[in-house]
Amino acid sequence: MTVTRIVANLAVADPPADAPFWTGLLGLDTPMDLGWIVNHRSGTAQVQLISHDATAPEDSRVSVEVEGLDDLDAVYAEAVAAGYEIVHPLTDEEWGVRRFFVRTPQGVVVNVLAHP
């Protein structure tokens, strides 16, 4: 399995409202803005602002992207076999990712995803 990126998901009330800070002051681009989640980046540096997840029962605090769907399916199977709590099942989302949420032993919700 290959992890291709890890992105912090910061909880905020209104993700688009912070755009001037991230794009103006810090000069980041905004490749994704779904209203409830906004991604800002420059090269490989990224941050996501999230008010609430549109399809999951709980918000994640970090997103981990793996290289492909085979890797994602393998991580999901390993998480289930190890007995980790699956917070959001393996799902093909309308914005073009396949993902699931898993809770770490210390309670952090992690969004594990891949782009098809």
C-alpha cells in the first residue's frame, strides 16, 4: 500500500469564509469548494476546512489518500479484520472519491480515501 497524501481537516463553522486568509494572506489555491468542505493547497501542502460532513455521521480530523482502489479495499479489509470501529462504510461519493472512516484507538476519526 502507498499513502499519497495526508491532509488535516480543521473544524470551522463556515469553510468558505476563511478563503481570504488561506488564498490571500498565504497564497494557496482552492481546488475544491463544496461549501461544507474547502480544500486549500500549494504543491503538496494542503489543509481542508470542514463544517460538517455531508454524507458521514461524524467529521474526520485527518484524510489519508492511498494510491488506488485496490489499496483502499485492502486497508478497509485490514481495519475490519483488526476490529477497528468503522465510522462510515466504504462508499463511492458523488464528488469522485471512494472512502471510509475509521476510528483510531485514541478516538481520532480518519478518512481513508482513493480516487478511482
